[in-house]
Amino acid sequence: MNLITTASTIDTDKLAARELLAAVAFNDGKRYDNFNSSTDKVAAYGLAALVGGVAIKKLGLFAVIGAFFLKFAKVFAIAAVAFGGGILKWWRGRKAE
């Protein structure tokens, strides 16, 4: 439990937090002291692996996006040149007026 409070009310809030913690009870067989390493499974990865896995997944998404842009690079280049040419033509026509 996290207690977020102000310095002026910390004493009263600590009392309330202690009451809440005293009321918490786990079911029989579901407590930490009921853990049996021979029968209970433990995750093969920790918090760092979970965070790293999210980062790898995001990097995978960026790789797919990069592959898409590389595949259609010629189309994007032609579109950029055409767009730039249109702007240049418009700009030169504006100066002639």
C-alpha cells in the first residue's frame, strides 16, 4: 500500500493506513508462507525482462514501419519531388504577378 498525503496530516493518515493493513487477510493456502518450491511455478523472467520485452515489441513495430517505408521509398520519393515541383511552380507564378 502506498500512502500519499501531506506533511500536516501524515499522523492521522498513518493511523488510517494501519487500520486498513490490519483488515487485510489472505485466504488459507494463498499466503506467501504457503509457497512450495517443488509444486508451485515461478515465472522464468523478472520485471526487467517484462520491461525489456515491451521495448523489444515496440522496436519490432518500428522495424515493420521502417520496412514499409523502404519498400515504398521510390513512391514516396516521386511524391515528394512532385509535391516540391508543384510548390516551386506555384511560388514562381506568384513572383511573376
